[in-house]
Amino acid sequence: MTQITRHHTGPRMSQIVEHGQTIYLAGQVGDPGEDVASQTKTCLEKVDALLAEVGSDKTHLLQVTIWLADMADFPAMNAVWDAWVAQGHTPARACGEAKLATPDYLVEFLVTAAKA
């Protein structure tokens, strides 16, 4: 049976779940009140830190789902994403509009990656 390991586990969720060679991250959000570019940068910094914690990195991304509170922010989010994502290692990706946990959150990243 494949082992499941959970990190930063709370009553509602874990920030990282490892199953076999796959890493699942909880949705990552930025700092409330900042613009979408700043929130995106913060989200991606959190993704980098969480993946590093379990011995992986952005070159091992498998799939990323991005939720924007307003699709009008798509170009600003993509500008930060394009500067961050490792070319030649881009994941399968989807982006949609959704009402997030609070109106102060403008973007949320849901990440699945492979172990390095």
C-alpha cells in the first residue's frame, strides 16, 4: 500500500499531502489587500517553499489550477506567472473565475507536483 504523508495538518486541511511520488498542495493565497500581481508573487513564493520542504521544485509541476476573483486580472497574474514558471517544464494548467474565501483574496493556486 502506498504511504500517505501529511504536513502542516490542521483540523480542516493539510498544506502538503504526499502520496507515492505525487505532491498535492492546499490552495495558496496571497496577502489580503494587495493587488493581484503582489498576491500572485506571494502565492508562488509559498509554492516554492512548500515544494522545497518535501524535496521538490517548480520544474516538477504536473498540474496547476488558478482561480481568479475577476478574469480582468488574467494579464497581470500571467505576467508574474510567466516570469516565475520554468520554461520547458510548464505544467498542465487551467484558470477560471471564482468567488474566493474572502473578497480580499484575488487569486488562489492549487498545485500538484512530482517528487524530484
